Amino acid sequence: MTHKLRYYALAFWLVLIGMSCSDKDDSTLDNVPVAVIEKPAEGQLYQRGSTIMLTADFESGTGLKECTAYLKELKSLKGWDDPWTPEQTITLNAQMTYRIENQWLFEPTIPFDIKAGDYAFVLLVVDSDLNYSSYEIPIIIE
């Protein structure tokens, strides 16, 4: 009888510990902000002198704070100039959902004196509780 009682007490405590651990993990995953990016498209080709535009929908259960867009080089680039690594932060006004449509990014046009090749467009989205998510889209600049 006492073995069964010990067995049930141990099983009860294991269930409680398992439930408390799983609740913490689920809440963290549910609270990250989400972005659906329409522009730039994956693999999109940009010519120097053209413009990079952003179109995206954002959503967060706690309210959106900001998104930061930047470029980083993916592979070896061609040319004598430096890689182009601009950065821009956009405030999202603490709303639960937000849409950016055809917003110019970085500069009015891509500079001519940069290295050409494969870049990654990176979008870092932060919500009011400082949860974040990051999205990376490969693009080509020639």
C-alpha cells in the first residue's frame, strides 16, 4: 500500500513539474511578433540607381514597437568599392497590427559606388515587451 502511495505522489509531482515547464516554453513562442514581407521578394534583382521598397504586414499580441531593416553581404562581392550596409529603423506605433506599403528604404536610390553581388535584406521586428523576430531575404544588387 505504501509503495502505491509513493508511486502516485511521485507521479503527481512529475506531472506538476512537466506542466510548469511547458507553460513557460509555450508562452515565449506565442509572443514573438510576426512579419509577412511582400517586398523585397526573395532573389529580387536590383540595379544600382534603383530603389528598394518595403511592403509588409506586422502583427503582435502585445503591440508592435519598431522594425529595423538592414543589408548585409552574403557571398563575395564584385568591385573595388565597399559593400553597401545601410540600416533604417521604422516606428510601428504600439499597434497590434501594422502595414507598411511601398516605403522607400535606406536612400532614395542604391549608390553606384558599391560592390555588386549577393546581399541579405534583414528585417528585425520588436514588440512592446521587447520580444523580437528576424527575417532574412536574399537579394542581388548589380
